[in-house]
Amino acid sequence: MQTSANLPRSTRALLCAGLCLALCTPRAARADGAADEAASKVLFNDGRKLAAAGDYDKACTKFEDALRLHVGVGIQYNLADCWEHLGRTASARALFLGVAASARAAGQNEREQMSRDRALALEPRLAHLVIDVHDKDPELKVRRAQALIPASDYGNDVVVDPGKYRLEASAPHKKPWSLEIEIRAAESKTVDVPELEASTASACENGTEPPTEKPPKAEHASAPQPVERDSARDTHLGPRTLYTLSLAGVGVGALAAGSVFALKYHANNVAATETCPTSVDCTQAEIDHHQHLVDDAKMFRTWSFVGFGVGGAALIGATVMYLGSAPAAQTNARTWTLAPVAGGAWGVSALRSF
């Protein structure tokens, strides 16, 4: 059998290091645990002194530091009492119930009952908050004072410490939402978190433009627009209408004058044919009268031509002006035109154009 003296030096060194590690590690751990517990006790005693002096802000800080170093039922109970004095009723009630559970596990019935009584006394002072979330996005995150609220708490009555809170809701590709609220002791409040709007950046990524107000549609310049007739303005005739009517009046008057002259021409012509038409066996007076009738008939015929010519031209001009002011569709309609007729008979003829 090989003894330790016969082992190589390197092997003997490894064995010594392993033995030292096995023997020294628990002792070091026990030393560190004892140091933490001692430090926690110092912090706890300092906290008791501050609480007795009424300085609960600093006292709570001492108890919290002591609890991080060493978990003790006494530290928890005093921290819950300190939180109650600061108005943190929900936190104090939860910690009192935790102390009651620990005391029951340790068989400390008196401390358990005392802790439960303290928790029960806080219930009328608790602040209740209900957060109703209307957005069904599975990636939605709702936070209260930067602490994430579990989805299982949506719509449930949750007790919180009185104070001011900032509620925030966010989801990918949506505009964030936030709200500042304040809740007091013994108050119940419900807050609705609305459905978040899609962000503009998300709309651009999806290839859609954000909704914009459409400009008013421009009316085409050449499109005919319906015009409402104004009875008040219809009583006043425009210049074009006045010219048309005036020209038509001149035409009618000229045709009337031409007709009169044509009748006189006809009468003188008949009288001339009846008064010495051949100048045979006629007195000089009859011959002179015949010649006078012929001269008058020629004059009346000339003025008749002038009257019918002027009247026809005036009516044609009035018709053209009238059709020029009418709609285009009416220019293709059938029209009637008055024109003088010369030849075997004198008068006015009506011509129809298509």
C-alpha cells in the first residue's frame, strides 16, 4: 500500500488544497451569515430607535436594509408597522399577513393572531384600483409606476398604497398612452385604458398613408353648370336682347311700310291703266294725269323695294342674333325667316330652314 509520503509532490498539494477547501468553506459561510445577522441586528436596533422618535422615513429605510441582510419575523413585523405609519396601507397589510404565516409555521400563535388583527384593522383604509383594458392586443403592456401589471389583474379590484401614480400602456406599432392619477385612502377608483391608435410610422411601413383631409374637388371649367333662374333678374333684359328686339321692330316696321308702298304702287298702277293708257284720243290733262300716276307708281314701287329689303334684312339679323344667344342645341332646330317677294305679286314670304 502506498503511503502519502510516497505520493508525488503535486498530488500531495492537490489533496491538501481539497481538504482545506472542504473544511474551510462551511466555516467561511457560517462566518459570513453571522456577520450579516449581526449587521442586520444593528440596523434593526437603529430602526427601532428612529421609530420611537417618530422618524418613520429613516426607520423604514433601516428596517428594509436589515431585512435584506437577514430575514426575521421581528424585522418584518416592525417594517409593516413602519409602513402603516407612512400611509402605505396595502404594503403594510400584505406584510402583516406574511408575518402571520411565518409565525404560524414557527408555532408562534400569539404573534400570528396579533399580525392578523393588524392586517384586518387596515382593511377599511385600503385604496382600491380597477384597471379596465379595452385593447385586446396580446403584446400590450400596462404599467403602474413603471411596474408591469399582470394581464390577470386587468379588470380586477387590486389594493394599492394611496398616492399618485402614472399609468402607461404600450404595444408594438401603436401610439403609447399614459395617465396621471391620484388615489386616496379608503377610495375606490376605476381607470379605463383605451384601445391604442396605430402609429404613423406603422402605417408607412405597411404601405398605407395616414388619413389626410382631401382637398375640395375642383370643378371642370368646361363642364356646363346648372344655373338657377332668378325671377328678379329676368325682369331686366340684357343688351343683346334689347338689340335683337329693336332690330326685329325695325324689320317689322320696314315691312309694314313696304307693304303700304306696294299697295299705293298697285293703286296708282291700276289708275294709270284706266286713265289714257295708250295716249290716243286723250286730252292733255288726261295724258298729264296718267303720267303723274305712272311716276307715283314708280316711286311707290321703289320705296316698297326699300321697305321690304330693309325689313327682311332687319328680321334676318334679329333672327341671327336670337339664335346666337340660344343654346347650341337650338341652332339646329327648324327656323322661319321672313323675306320680301318681288315679281308678279308683292308681299312677304315665310321661309323654313332645316
